[in-house]
Amino acid sequence: MQAVNWQQFGLKSNPYNNAPLIEGSELPIRKAFVGRKKEREFLNSLFASENRLCLTICGDVGVGKTSLANFHKFTWKYHNEQKLLFSFRGEIEACDDLLNKKSFLIEIIGSILREIKLLEPNLLNNKLLASLSRVVDISQTIAISGGIAGINLGINKTPTQPIQLSTTILEEYFVSLVDFIKNNKIENKKYSGIIVHVNNFDTVLPDSKKRVINFFNEIRDMSQLRDVYYLFLGPRNLFKDIISTQQRVRSIFHQAPLNINPLSKKEIITAFDERMKLLQSNNISKYIKPIKDEAIFRLYDIHRGDIREIMSYVGMILKQCSDKLTGSLSIDKSMLLLGEALWEQIQMNVNLTEEQEVVLNYLIEKDKVSQKEIADLFKKDRANISRYYFKPLINEEIIEEKEKIGNTPYWGLTSKYIPLKWFVESRKKLRQNVENESGQLSLKLEG
């Protein structure tokens, strides 16, 4: 694969970058964000009517939860007419190290201070903010699980008294920081509170389910602080299996999660078109769509609306193009290129033998097959089919069990490798077109 030259399409850079939209990025979030009208109205109503909030935003990976949260934060940080709420760009990433109250407080304080430094760095000369900056710096180099003794941060009036960085003290610092934001202008804006955005509980569930439950119980008190709006993003079961199972925790959360479904096909096309308009090169009158909408629709079906995967696969397709493109790639050409890219991945990761390739090609052409069918067709020992032919494909998530009839499992391609089917179909179709054209040319020559 090679790097994509976006200039050949009349674009400054990659419109299919699968990173979430964020404040301050090359794509202005207010213009690039598309859809989610009902979800935005729901969030706006909650933020307008409540003086504090704990809300879970739930949905499958890649559905657009983070971009929605970032867009909502941006709107309430700069453009809401009722009140403004301070937030830090990006989000706090859920991980095992974060799942305790002390680490969570340090991460929130550090994120807020970094944002203030970006917007108005002189404010960090304030005594409180300077002290909190030292707290964050210390936490990055010294384990604070048992507290840090003997460090004077200049907060107490009695400088000889050592500071203990207990959870209680950190909570007091957090309250003081919220009050500072509410009582001081930042970049000439007066804020009424803050938004805390925690991302990716998908990555810590289900392996750390007990720790996640304990985490929400541990932060229950600080989650009730007035004028703080918490958004916790995670999988569809985050509210059902974590929040609602704990009576004390459930009581402080909004009564139901905000469930996010995939954007429609039309909305995804609109989002891509909007990105291309924003990234259009200054010296051209019109950009070229790198790939036709029909190919995007096919990818949508493969990945069930996962926009992150759709964008990743578009990138894979375009990296396969060795020649300068003068028009949008057709669906057949796109699937052929994607299949080639996936086939190259398989060859690199699995290093198939010729016999294994023959079996894989058979699997590609069928919706589902049993190991017995493969053994009978290729006259192989069934034990070898499982160990030698199927196991490496299963380990690399190329094939998976599709169903079981009686005691017999049937296997087929995973969704990621479904394009291999269209690769085979597209290759046959293109080959047939070449044969037809050759036949027509022969008839003309004979005539």
C-alpha cells in the first residue's frame, strides 16, 4: 500500500480520517458535524433544565458517540444563549488505571488546567491554579495511592504543615476549581459550570466489570456536585449492567441512557460531502469524490453503519490505487481494490500455503461450509482440516462459526473479510468484460 495523494482529488487532506471530530482540529466541528437532531435536542433539554447531570451515552463502537459529545460540548462552551459550560477538548479515556476516585480527580483537574492553558495561559499564574498545576505534575511522577507527605504546595496558610494528597483534599481542590471557573472569565467568557466527558468504557468492559461498578460507587458523592455535567460513554450495556444494578448509583444518574444508533446511509454521505467541501483546495473550483456513493453504501452494509470502519476501509481502497485518478472509483473497482488489500493482509499475517489458499478461496465463494464438506471435497483428513486449514483463519478472525445444525458447526467469513466475496465477484466481472471486449474485437477483425 502507498500513501494517498489527496491533492489529486482537489483536497487538502484526508476527509475519511476516522478520528472523532474535536474542537481545534483541521475540520471545524461546528460545520463538519452532521445529523443527530433528536439526540442534540435531548441533550440540550437536559443541560438547560438541570443544574447537574450524570448521563450515560451508549452505543456500539464506531457509531459516533464521541463526536456527538464533542459537538455538544463545543456548542455549550461557545454558542449557547442560555448559559455557557466550560469543557476541555477531547475526553478522559476510561482505562484500568483511571478506575479509582483519586486518579479520576487528578485526570479531571489536569484536563481542565490544560484547556485553560490553551485558551488563556496567563490565568495559570493565579495562586489556586498554580498550586493545582503542581499537584498534577507531582501525580505524574510519584505514586499517590498512599498519599504524598512533606510537600508544600503553597495552599495552606501554614507553610510548615506538609500536604497530604488524600482523596478528600483532591475533592476540595476540584470544588475550588469549579468555583474558580464560575467566578472568573476565561477568554472573556463567563461560565456557569463544567462538562466532564469520560470515553471508552467499551475498552474496560467486560473484563473489569467489578472494578467499573466499584468506580461508580466510589465517585458517587463527587458526581452530585452542582454545576458539573458528567457524560459517560460506553457500550449498549453500560447503563443496564453497571449503573442500574447499583441502587445508590442509579439514583444520581438520569433515569435512562441516551442510546446512539448508526447514522443513516444518506447522513453518512452528507457527512463525507461536507468534509470534502471544508477540505477543498483553494486553487480548484471543484473537488473529485474519491469513491462513488454506491461503494460507501456497500461498506455501510458490511459494517452495519460503523462510520469509523467505513472510513478505514475507504482509506484501504485508495491506498491500493497506483495511478492518478481522474474520477470517482466505481463500486466494482472499489471492491476489487479492497479485496486485494485484505488479501495482502492475509498473506502477510497468515502466510498461507497454496493448499490453504485453495481452501480459503472455496470458503470465500460459499456462505457457509462444514469441515466435513471441505474434507470430502479436497480429500483431506478431517482432523487436518480443523488444525491446518481452519485454525489459522479462525485465529486471525478471517472466518467464524455462523451456525450449528445438530452437532455440526458451519463456518463463513467474518464481516471484516466479506469484501473478499466482492473481490472474487469483481475480478470475475472485470475478467468477463475483458473477454467480451476481446471477442467483439475479433468479430470486427474477421468482418
